[in-house]
Amino acid sequence: MAFETIQYTTVPLAKTIGLIDLAVFVALPGCVAQALSDDTTTVVLASIAGFAVIATIRGLRRHSSLKTSFAAAKANLEKHGIKADLELRRELAVDSVSGKIVFVTPATMSYQIYDRADILGCEHQWVNKSNSNGQLSKTENVLVFKTRNAQQPLYKIRLYDHATAELWLARMNAVLNS
């Protein structure tokens, strides 16, 4: 029952929006719009457009970077004899044949490998909230994995919809109980 954190790459992830980006893509267009026009609406629209541009660019770069990082993790896993046949959100890779469950942490570019015997359980947790119309919606929709690792006893993986979480819960229970 050894849990080892394995560094699979040292290529850093693309950065999120920073203060310099905000200054260049939000404040600068706003200042230029202010100099060219005294209209406050134009200044606000120029700032919003600048933010939309930088948010889109950074979001696409981050998505591509996470995809590349997860591909590097999978390649490293294959070197260790683990063939992931189930993947979830670039955070979980499962070799259902050998019973290996891998939690990938793209932010640190590392992963931890667990044998199915080291996973104590998996459950689906969510919080119901009602909107202004009184309709219930599921929020904070997560799969929670309980492990034998005292340093990292829980892993939470966020999911966007209830049906996907239920499907993955069934998959994980099948892997853990086989």
C-alpha cells in the first residue's frame, strides 16, 4: 500500500488571466476609447470587448495545454504498464483490466496510482439549489473517492450534470467490485 506521486512532465500549463493581461486588454482599450470619444458607453464596450478577447485566447490556450498535459500523463502511464481505458475530465484515468485508478493533477503535472483495493469507496454528492423561478438544479455535482492514503484521503472530481455523475458512479463501482 504505497502511494507515490509521479511527476510526468515539467512543461508548465498555460497561465490564466493575470493583472498585466487585464491592464493591456481591458484598461488600454478603455483609455484609447476615452481619448477618442468622451462617451462612457464606448469606453465600457471597449473594455468589455478587450476582456472578451483575452478571456477567449487564454481559455483556448489553457484548454489546449490541459489536453497536452493529460496526453503526457497517459503516455507516462503506458510506460508503467497501465493502459487507461476510461478517462474522466483529464483528472481520472482507469485501467479496468488491471484495476488501477489514477488521479491526475494537471496543475502540478503529477499523478497518483491506486490499486482498486486502496479505494475505499466512491460516491456521488450534489447540492440542490432553487433558482428565482423555484426550479431545482443540481450544483456542486462531484464524484468523491475515499482512499487509504492518509495524506490524500479524498479526491473530488467535479461534473457538470447529474446523469454523467450517475454513469461514472456505476462505472467506478463496477471497476472497484470486480
